[in-house]
Amino acid sequence: MLDSILEVLGNLLHFDFSSLTSNIVTLILTIFAGSLGFFSIFYLGRRRETLDHQRMAAIVKGLHYAGVTRDVFKKPAADSHDHLLRGLRWLFGGLGVSTALYTYGSVGPVADAGDAMRGALLGAIPGGIGLAHLLFSRVCRRRERQQDPLGSRMVYRAATRRY
């Protein structure tokens, strides 16, 4: 609908609106992304300033600042299960990309098996990342077993006195 209106106006005024509208859309999206970036930087700076003021007020009053320690926000160390899940996600994601691109290349109007296979090779990149995560998961699992050989199999036994 908008295209037909712009086409009629373009014919009347002898002007091409298609390049103008694509530039306007690009400009609007750029302004939107820039405003989001500015807002986030401004908000984070103001938040940091507010936390600093709270700390200083607590120090001036002679009270302990009851803020949250920074350790709470740190990511926990990844274990073998995390790498296993990441590896499976990447591997199946790569398999999905390969399947989609191979199917698209083989069903197209000018189907060529070589082009379809080249498109399918793009899925090898996330698949390789997935295999690396699976390998690292295996290494982490072995390392965890070496550090704690009994693991969860250790059972509590009451201490007995030996004479």
C-alpha cells in the first residue's frame, strides 16, 4: 500500500522515493540504537553514583554499609554439565543450520549438489564449537573425579573406638 502511494507520488514529482525511504529507515534505526546506548550509559553512571553516595553516607554515620558483596554477581565456575549442555546446543544448532542450508540449496530452482554441500559446510563452524565444548566437558569430568575420588558415594560412618 505504502509502496504504491510512493510510486504515484514519485511519478507525479519525478522523484525516486525508494532510496529516500531506505535512508530514513536506516537513520531512524541508528538514532534508536544510539539513544538506547546513551540511556544505558547514563543510567549505569547514575546508579553507580547513587551507590557511592549511599556508601559515603553510611561511612559518615559510622555504620556498616549493608550492600551486597561483589561475589554475588560473579558467575559460578562452570562444571562439566554446563559444558555438556553448551556443547549439545552448539552441535545441534550447527546440525540445524547445515540441514537448512543443504535443503535450501538442493530444492532451489537451479539445484546444484556442490552449492548445497558448500552451504551445508557453514554449519561445521558451530558444530566444531559444540565438539570442543563436549571434549572440554569430558576433560572437566575427569578432573572432577581425580579431585574427589569418592564423590557422592561416600557414606557417613559412625566413629568407633579401637582399643
